[in-house]
Amino acid sequence: MKHLSQDQDKNSTAAGNPGTGQAEGSNPASLIRDLNIIGSIKESADYPTDNPTATAEPAPAENQTPTRVGSADRPRTPSPNPAPSLDTVTQPDRTSTELPANLKECIKESYDAIAPVYNQWTLLHQARRMHYTTRLLDFLRADRRHKDGVDYRRGEEKEENKEEEAMKRLPDSAGEGLDLINLNLNGMRALEVGCGTGVPVLEILLAKEMDTIGVDISATQIALAQAHFPTQTATGQAVWEQKDMMDLGYPPGEFDVIIGLYSLIHLPREEQTIFLNRAHRWLKAGGMLMINFPREELQGDVMEHWLGQDKGWMFWSSWGEEKMMQIIEDLEGMEVLLREVTETDAADPAFVWVVARKNRVEGAEGPADGTARREGAAESPGSKIE
């Protein structure tokens, strides 16, 4: 398995270019580029002016609900459960316990109940979501621009200058991203699991003319997403589904992009493996997978009152970095383009961010459930498919 980007230089202070393990979230030049690109979305996207954007506003004062962008004149009303400060978020101690039989229903009820607080708190993550979505656009643009040399959608590759052409497909450096502002991805389809309100990830892809499907277990979040993007919803450019991601089913080769940020971690670990195999099947040749997950292994952690909320019961699990990467790399034709770690901060433990491309393997036809693995690859943890 060829890695174009690995977590091998986390202590470097140089600007993070694609192809290194340096997370760029704190790099000023990179952040300015991302904000310029995202800034063009507000003008091109078709949604109400009071729609939340990917740029967080200051946290509201205590006992006041958050005010959305564009609603400065709207009076604020007291909230019985004030949102936590974006500066300091104190979490209750984690506890491990026997999981309820209705695990998914518990997660759904919690996200429905704490949606206003969660949506305010998750503004802490918006810069990173924006940054890595921009990195994904980099790879999509680079593949399109250099498809004359290597076309993964047709499975054809020129014999000469393979290495040179592969290097050309790498995204531009952090200071060169002007092509992304005018990038049009019309005709491409994206799926995001755990989409929440659709902001900022699907907001960005919709602005680039992608057709999207957003899936979330929370009915409250799906209703907010539909309200945020009424025109795209009405025209069918944006489709929203309130479902457990394990209940999804799509034909093989349905999507150009599949995204799961801060969402696979709510599945038991065995289900994470199953979902990744299914996502591999749903991707087109040349399609890209972008996910994140905790660096450390979590067999199953529970918080009874996440974000200080009485109804904030929540569950997380993770295979950890090495085992999760093994699962991804063992999928037939998957090439890891980006693998970076963002270190622990006020919002998160250390998370691994991955972008991988499904390259066509000539003559290889996997089983219907998409569980094909590289010849000779060891069985991944929890790889039994139901």
C-alpha cells in the first residue's frame, strides 16, 4: 500500500503540505486560504441569509441561546440549559458500563435533546472540518486536472512517466489554492454520515455543485439541515435521511465521495469495520473516503451527562490508529492520500484524519458486500461481515 501522506513528522514546525503528517489547522497561511475558499461559498450558496456558516461567532452570554449569523437583530431568549462556553468545556469523567440493548435509540434521543447545546459546542470543530474538507477538494481538483495522465474513473493509466504523473496529482502547496474557489463538481455525488445540520461540510460541497446525501441519526439535526438548505432540498441537490448509518444501503459505485467526521466513533467497533467495507463498495473507482477517529483505542466509553446535560448520555468507541488504518489499507485498491493527527485540545482527544482513494484493480471483483481485501492481507479486526 502506497502512502502519499503519513503521520511521520508531527513535531515539524514547517507549513503542512499534503504529503506530510503535519496537521495544518494552526498554520496561518493555510487557514487564510481555507477561509478565502469558504468565504466564496456564502455568495454562491442558495440558502437564507440567517443560515449558520462555517465561521463561528463568539459564544453567547450565559443563559442566552446562540444567535445565528445574520440574526443580530433577533432577540435572544433565556435557555433552561445554557450552552457551554467555547473557551472552556469541562466534561464529566468518562465511565464505562454495560451497553443498553437499544444503544442506537439512546444515542438518537440524546442528540435530539441536546441539539442546541451540541451545535454551539461543535463550533470548536468547524475550522478543522473546513480545513480537511478543503484538503479533500484539493485532491478532487488535482485528480480532475491531471486525469489525462492517470484516470482512476476509467481505470486507465499511461505506461510512461507514472511516477511523475502521480506526483502532479498531489494538491498545490498551502499558499496556492485559487483554483478551488471556482471549482465546479457538478455531476459528482457525496454521502456524509453524521451530517448534523449540514454545516460546514455539505454546505461546502453543495456550493461546489455536488449532489449530496446527508444522513444523521437525529431527527432534530435533519430538520435543521432541511431548514438551512431549503432550495437545494426542494430541487433534490440535497437529500436528507434520518437513519442509523448501519441501516443504509446503496448500489455499488454510487458515490464519488463518502465522509464520516466524528460519527463512526458512535458505532461499536465491529460495526465500524462493517461500515467501512460497505462504504468501499459504494465508492466509484477513483472515489474518495474521508473519515476521522480517535488515535487511542476505546473499547467502549460512556458519559452519562455529556456537555453537562441531563439527557446527554453518549457512547464512543475506537479501534485506535494502527488497527483502523489496517482496516482501511486492506480494502481492495484503497490508497491512503492523507493521514494526519490533530493533537489533544479543549475540544478533542487526538484524532486521526484520513483521506483515501479507491483505485481500480483490473480483473478484481469483490463480493457483493464490498469486503474485498488485498491478496495476502491479514484479516482486519472485527472484519466479519454480517
